[in-house]
Amino acid sequence: MTDNNRPKERRLHPRYAIDGDIKLGVGKEGAALLVNLSMSGLACLSPVAFDEMAILEITMELPLGEAREAFKAGGAVVRCEGPGDGEDRHRVAIFFTHMDDRNRGVLERFLAERGDTRDA
């Protein structure tokens, strides 16, 4: 049976559950904890709240084989949920708005290596 009240899935790319440290912005924004990642964006936990549509620079290192590759992209905040009871971080969803070819290749290779860790 189909639930007609459920919002239609809008994601274009599968997301993968991944833990890791990332950096949001170049100023006070600082460090965040990666929750999941896809070719089109990411979710993370941040001690800082962001306004929707805030533009951020995202940087992190992604493990590829035995090495680590730097990754950098621009993104827009599409959702920021406040901390729940007993939590001290905001859940932030970011859509990638800019990524050059080198960084796109790094992300594609990284996600291809983790094809079995899809997030529901």
C-alpha cells in the first residue's frame, strides 16, 4: 500500500552513512561532524546554527585507498534543526552548489569505494 501523505523522495543521489570531521566556512563556523554524504550534498552535526540558504565553504579529507585526499566544495544550507533534548549540536543539511572537476573526482572515487554503506 502506498502512503500518499508521505513526501516524495527528492534526492537525486544515494547518500552514504559516513562519520568524519569536516570544516564549514572559513571563519567562526569551524568544525562539524559528518553524518552522511552524497554527490549532491551532506548532513552534519554542528555546534553552530546556520540560516537556511547560508553559503558555506566545505573542506574535509577523504580516505582513498591508503591515502587521504583533500576535498573542497561550496554549499548552501537547506535545513538546520536545533539540538534536541540532551544534544548540543544542530543537524545541518547542505546542498553542494559548486565543486570543480578535481574535487568531483575525489568524491566520486570515495563514494564508489563505499558502495555498501548506503544510508536509508
